[in-house]
Amino acid sequence: MFRFHVVKLLSPRWWLVFLLAGVFFMAFGAVSYNLFRLLQANIWLFAEHGLMVIAEGALEQLLELTLMGYASLLLWLGFKACEGWLVATLMQYRSRD
């Protein structure tokens, strides 16, 4: 049901899908860059101070970074879905001509 409404909304508006793909891609880039830097710092903290940092919340931060990784994956999948939709739509228009 939800998919039907999304397709109905986006079908005549290829520019909206293109805009949405750009938003997904930029968000993916921002989250991924930030994720890489924070994960690198978190791993360095564990390597430098050992298990003592668990009491300071480093394990909780590591779990949050893992969730950010999955959020980044969802953003990438959103971008790829938009890309696939745009390619399919453009190929459909091309085959009509």
C-alpha cells in the first residue's frame, strides 16, 4: 500500500527523485566521513587505554557508531533505489521513442 502511494507520487516527478537521490547521497557522505573519524578515534582509545575505557562510555559509543554505520547503509540504499528508479524511467522513455 505504501509503495503504491510513493510510486504514484514520484512517477510524474523525475526531478523530485533526482533531488531526493542528491539528499541521500550528501547525507551518506556526511555520515560516512564522520563515522570514519569517530570510529578511528574510538579504536585508538581502546588500543591506548585498554578495557579501562569501558567505564568511561567507550563501549556505548562503539555501539552508537555501529548504529551510525547501519544508518549510513540505509542512506546508501536510498540513493541506489532512487538511482535505479531514474535509470528505469529514462530507459522506459527511451524505448518509447
